[in-house]
Amino acid sequence: MEDRFIYQMEPWIGKEERDAVCAYLESGGWLTEYRYTRMFEKMIADYTGASFASVVSNGTVSLFAALMACGIGPGDEVIVPDFTMIATANAVRWIGATPVLVDIEEKTLCLDLEKAEAAITPRTRAIMVVALNGRAPDMAALTSLCQAHGLWIIEDAAQALGARQKGRHLGTFGHIGSFSFSAPKIITTGQGGALITNDADLYDQIVKIRDFGREKPGMDIHIALGYNMKFTDLQAVVGIEQMKKLPERVERKKQMFARYRSNLADVPGVQFIETNPEDTPPWFIDILVDDRESLAAYLKEHGIGTRPFYPPIHTQVPYRGAPGEFPVTERLAAKGLWLPSSLFLTDDDIDRICEHIREFYHRGTRLAFQV
């Protein structure tokens, strides 16, 4: 249907999730975290290959908990890419440390490791690497870099559930990996986050941090500083059904990216980010164009939603004046556009979107949509 507006992203909640929620409510469950939360955590650990998984209230909280578990706080520095969702840098601020912004590499839109190494100081305690849109820098090289300098690796893999590098799931290369289950993600529980690790001591710290520092759940004996970051079983029953569908969704994301790229391969001015189709199911379909605002306006006129790339962190109000130079981030962030990426999209929908993009470039329409 040509008149159906195609949103850039929609969450996909099916009958299975609705039935599971109704069954849980009818069972008299207490809503808070319990048996289903533990089941959801096990599914995440099994899927990623991590030894431990702990779910929390959202993806920003998960980054905060990861930093806290690593003992990072006031006076410390954490290297963060300048191109990321602002929550990455905000979590570092929240813990009381200083986010040190570093430019990205053009190939992956992820942290430039050479520039990251140049930014290391005696106060640097960690690198928070972001798997932006399911892609990551060379994780073996990052591991070697951090080992050489005695740094923690925290992987912000919020956009990378289902993504791998050389067969290994992103989030498992570092000391702690963090995921998000907010509405646009490949699986969602409305809000929510998860931490994975292979380190039993870090896992023990995370479990205490998310539950007021309690020695044991339900007991008011507190042996560490902690907060209320807990998940709920009501969310977990949704998450369990979503996890059952994850392998199918990962494959569909790969198919969608391939169809977009094939349809637009001969369109001048449309550039795709280099992507390994075996490892990476891009969360959002991303392109680079010189006339982003004009193209977005044209697509909206034809019932198609898009979303511009994140602005560089150093241009956001809380971070203006941050030291450093960010030429790659500035150039690519200004050109980036996320196309419709919902799992609701049919092949016909993708073909329709691509046809309008082709029209925009091939028929001189772009001149009428200068904004």
C-alpha cells in the first residue's frame, strides 16, 4: 500500500508476547524480578556465549553498573568515541569520571584505536568501546592495546545483540559487555539492559550493585554500595519470547541490508558502510549522502520516515568545549541517514523505499527539495 506510512523503526511485539504477559498476570506473579528474570538472563548468556548475564532496568544503567563494578569513579578518565548515542558518555559522567572523547575510523564508524592510544594518560582507567550499529573496531587489537596499558574494556553493545566479529559475539571480548532492550532494538522489553561477563568476581559485583548492595536477595544486610537497578518478571516474559525469535530476526536484518544495498548499488551519491554480512546484522540500515536533509524531506513527502545520525558528542550542549579534534566524526555524522529498518518491513516495502530514493537522484527531484 503506497499510502501506508513507513516508520523508520517500530517494535515488533507478537501474539506470543501478549499471551505470555496475560498468562503471567493470571498466574498471580508478583511482577518483580524472580524466576522468569533468571530464565531470561540464562537465554542471553547462552546466546552470546558468556558465562554470566545480569539484566537491569535500562541500557544506561547497565553502563553505570559496569563502570562501578570496575571501580571507576571521580578522578578517573574513560575513553569514549565521539560518535555514539549520548548515554555512553553520560554514564561516565554519572559515575563521576571524565569521558575523554576520541574520533572514529571511517571504515566502521567506531573508535579509532590509534587515536585512542594517543589519548591515554596516567588517569585513564578504561576504554568504553561502542559497537555502533552492530559493527566494531578490530577487537583483537583493542584487547592488546588495553592489556598493554592495564585498562578495563567495557563494550557498549547496545546495538549489537546478534552481531559477531570473526564468529565471536560482540560484548564478550571485553571485561563486561552491555546491551539495551529499548523499543527500537532487535529485541525489546520496552526498556531494559543486560550485562554479560566471563569474570565471576565482576558478576558478583554487578549482582550486588543492582540490588542495593545486598548480601543476599530479599535480606536487608548490605555489604556494598548499591542501587535499585532491578528488572521485572513482567518484562522478562516478554524478553523470553523475543529471544526465541532472535535468530530469525538476525537473519532477516541481514537480508534487509542486502536488499537495500543491491537495490541502491548503482545510485550515485548513496554510500553504504562496509559490512561483513556473515557477522553483522545492522540494527539500522545506514547510508551516507551529501544531501541528507533534502532526501529525508523527499522521503517524508512520500510516506517514508528516516532518522539522521547522532550529532557528535562534542557538539551536544553538555559536552561543548570538550578538548580534541574530530574531523571524521564531524564529516560522517553530517552525512549519515538511517533508513526504515523495522522488522515489519516486507521486501515490497524495501523496494518501494529504494524506488523513491532512485527517483530522488535520477529525476533531478533533489533540486526541488533543497532545505
